[in-house]
Amino acid sequence: MQLKSFVCGHWHAGTSEGVPLRDATTGEVVATASSAGIDFAAVLVHARQVGGPALRRLTFHERAAGLKALAKRLMELKEEFYTLSFATGATRKDSWIDIEGGIGTLFAYASRGVRELPNGHVYIDGEPEALAKSGAFSGRHICVPREGAAVHVNAFNFPVWGMLEKLAPTLLAGMPAVVKPATATAYLTELVFRRIVESGLLPEGAVQLVCGGVGDLFGHLGAQDVVSFTGSASTAAQLRAHPAVIARAVRFIAETDSINSCVLGADAAPGTPEFDAFVREVVREMTVKAGQKCTAIRKALVPAALLEPTLDALRAALSKVVVGDPRREEVRMGPLASLGQRREVLARIADLRREADIVSDAVPDLVGADRDRGAFIPPTLLVARRPQAARQLHSVEAFGPVCTVLPYESNEAAITLANRGEGSLVSSVFTADDAIARELALGLAPWHGRLLIVNRDCARDSTGHGSPLPGLVHGGPGRAGGGEEMGGLRGVMHYLQRTALQGSPSTLAAITGRWQGGAREITSDVHPFRRTLPELRIGETLHSGEREVTLEDIERFAALTGDTFYAHMDEAAAKRNPLFGGRVAHGYFLIAAAAGLFVDPPYGPVLANYGLERLRFAKPVRPGDRIRVRLTCKAKSLRADKGYGEVTWDTEITNQDGEVVASYDVLTMVAAGPPDDEAGRSPPQ
């Protein structure tokens, strides 16, 4: 089979003399790959001029809906992907991480896009900045899609997840992508990508695929483009130094292989749940994907006093690992991705043996596989008894089922040994002592992108040392590349341009679609709660009448709620409080009383109040004070498939002197049409 690239809206075959890609177990040729003949300048132009505008016409919510629909479609086809994934050397369990983990990331970003982003084209970052005492001049940060192309360069070990975890935040941001999978396993990426194209769920030009080399692609990169790279630190350094990347300040995100550590706490002796969990985790990280994970444990740090029992436990566990053809159900570890990768790992093991001794590398009887034709290597455990003097252990990575055990004498020594990797994606700590956990976590944090702390309380639910998650950042400092992927909306921000706006509050509100203090208010004879979502205008404001707060109000509220805090009920004690100087109203009474002032009681478009945000009590209210409320439509976002949307109301309670006593946002759900329309919409449950 000859792999094809998908560029400029059509499939491109390259040449018949491409690079042969072989089954990792049998050595048989699965496909050939070549990108010969591709006009890479045209690829970027197509992304910028066709894909970019099409994506930017969609709102964040519409892009999120596309991701969700795509995830559903790929999940329906997953068995086809599993079947081909065996050729990469992955077991069914390995492939689950790659295939369903990648599809799950699409689902996760689809959900976040609807929950955390507006149903619009502009994301507002932070609160307004007051730039003048008069309030007539202010600032605000917005984020909009960059107008270039995102070039995704992926690694061979996760041909599906590696593509989808980058595509999800990129497409949600509204930026088109050019996907360049690692050639060794590109046949699986190409299959999944082909199904994406066939689904017709993405706009034309939103995604392109290059199977084979990238030619002169990097020479055509521009200032609006983004490169997101996963792979070796040396390759990342070469790409970062490309003249076009430097000259045009191309945004470059790198996630590179690193020397990740796992630390067994001094309290976690054999027989404890933490010790058992540590052994399971080290063995799992050595054998899942045959250790071909950028997050795999390369250094297992154990207290010197526990070194021998730890080695015994690891050897015993590794001896039970069944190695062979990943298509066989009983096999727990398959081969490396290629014979070339096996040669590379064996060379790196030789480097490590200059400073460490092999304690377990028994060559198992392969199940259903040929040792010479397949890229097999046994799980290899080493021990470095003098880790302080070592150099190779902290700089050389054998990207396979290889781990070195290092003894340490103190928490400080463990931190030093772990951090000598000069930047890692992840480190984990196994301890039931929170004091140990705190010391290790704070010492490791500056050099690691993620820290997993496991004890008996969370071990069962832990997602594991080597599992990046959509809601948490994946990346790390130094050797790990200095970048971040995923991390919730943090991953989306890489593909957006943050811009500071300065102007009048009304102008900024018009640009952002979000009202802010000092902007024009729109008033009318119609209560804003009478308006459906489309009818409601940003800035529409209600100024309520007054209500006097009485001592009886305070005492009745205390009796009703049971809140008899002295500041509300004991005049003598309240006078001793320098903030109050006497009895004051309950803050939550003020919120309730304010609702009584602004709520429009009859049935109408407002379906529900689902929360308050940014609540602050600014000034005490005493018996005899009079309060009033300003309620302003601050923002609204339609849930197109629900028949309603969310409205944020900027709310201020002021006293008889015009002083703000409380401020907050009221969150409501408002119908998109008349509440009794023919669609029969009903309030959400």
C-alpha cells in the first residue's frame, strides 16, 4: 500500500519508491511513504486562504460541535483502527491509550469549548483594566484566531493520540492544521485521517496531511503560523533554529523526550500500599507501548535502605511479563516500532551500562513471534549504585522498556537526582507521608511539567505516571522542550493572538460583546426579564426602586437561616468590630433583598438562575440604610441545540449615598424564543 498525503483539497500519491514501513512484529512491509511532488508553499497558502477563513466564520461553540461530531464518528470506526494498530507493535491495551485516548481528547475539548468559551468569535482574557480615574478610558485583553497555519510534527509512538491531541485545541481555536506524522507509523495516522476527511465534518482546508518528508515547508512559514512539535530534543533544536522560524518569530511549541523520574518515599516500605503501587507503576511504564513513551519512567529513585527489596520486587514482577505478537490476547508487551528503533535502544543501553549494572533483562520466550524478524527487546532493569557520580543516566534515554534504579539517602538527594535530567515532562512520588510529599513536590516542581503524587487513598483512581490528560498541561522545561500542550484552554491559547485593547468602555463593549463598567446603559420600559435571548441587548439595564433595611429584617433573616453571628445580633459585640461599629445586615440577606428588587415575577423567557460569580461585599449596611440595584446584561451566549442560552448580569447594590455595598454577576438561563412556542421547549432539568 502506498500512503497518500492530503493536501490542497485532494489526495497526493507521491512516488512509488517511497520509504518502506514494516510491521513491527513480522517485518512485512505494510506501506510505503513519500511526499515527493508536494508544493509545500501551496499547502500553507491553502491552509491560510481556505481553511482559516472557513474556521473563523464559525463560533467557538460551532467548532466544538464539529469536534464532538468527529469524535463520535471516529469512535464508531475504532475497531478498524485497532486492527491496523497491531502492526505498530502495540497491544490492544496500548492501542486503547492511543486510539480511544485520542478520540477522548476530542470529546474533552468539545465539552470545554461549550462550557468555557463563548458562542462567539472573541475570547476575553481577564477583567477590564481601569486606565483613567474618570472611568472614560480603559483596557481589556482579547484573544482571536491567528491567521496562519498550525504545523503539527508528531512522534511515531502515538500515531493517533499524537495527531488528535494537537488537532483538538487547534481547530477549537479556529486555526487550520497541517499534520506531519512520524513516518514509521504513518500508515495508522493516514487511515484515521482518511476517515476524518470522509466524514465531511470539517470545513475545506481545515486539515491537511503530509506522509513523508516535509521538504521546504519550514522555509515558507510566516509570522502568523505556529509549529507544534513532539519528538527528540535534538530534532526540536534543529527546527527551532530554522532561519524562517527565527526571522519571522514563528510561534514554536515543543514537547520532547525527557528523563522522567519516579520517587519511592522513605516511608513506603515493602508491604505498604505505596510500595506495591510504586512497583506496579514502574513495571507498567516499562512495558506499556514497550516503553516507547515520552512520559515513561527512566529513573526509579528508591531509599538506599529499600534498594534490595525494591529490586527483588521489580525483578519478580518483570519476570511475569508476556512478550510477543501484540495480536495475541495473553501478550502484555509487543515489539518496538521498528528494527531501527531496536538498534537505537540497544546502543543507548550500552551507554547506560557504563554507569549501571543490568539486574533484569531475561530474554523471554516470545509468544507467536520471531525474534529475528520482529523488533523485540526484553524489559531491561538496571541499577546505579553510585548515582551521584553518574552522567549518562541523566542525559541518555533508551526509548524502550528500560529503567534504571537509583538509591538515595535523603529527600534533598532524591530531588537533586531527579532534577539532574535538566527538565522533564513528569515525575511521580509514592508516599503516605504528606510532609515528604510536600518537600519532594516543591523541590521537583521547577524542573517538571507535571507531578503525580500517589498514596493509598488515590492509588485506585490514579490515571498513572505516563498519562497526559486534556485538562492538565503536557510539557516541561529545559530538555522537555519548554512548551505546553493541552492543559484545558491553555492549549487553545497557543493558536490565538492575545491583543490589548484600549478605548472607551462603550467602544470596548461593542468590540468584545461584553458590557463593562462605565459603558453606556440601555434602558426601556420593558423589563429585561421579558426579553428572549435574541431580543436582549448587551448593556440593557434595570435600575430598581429602593428598599429600607430594618432591624426586623435582620432578625427575621437570622431566625430563618440560623445565622446568628454576633455582627448581626449583638450590638455591644458588633461595636467592638472596627469594620462595623454596630449591628449590620447579613450579606446574603442583601443578595436576597436585591433579587426582590430586580426580579420580574411572571412566567417568561428567564428559565432559571444557576449561580453567582465574583461576589464581593464592599461596605456594611446598617438598619435604616436604603438599598437599590442596578442590573445590566453583561454577556450572553446561545446554546444553539438547546433552545436557550446563558446570560450574565452585572449587578451592583448601592446605598442611599450611591456607594457600592455589594457587586456580583447573576447567571441565568434565558429562552431563545417565546417560552410557549410551537417547539414546546421546556426549562432545563
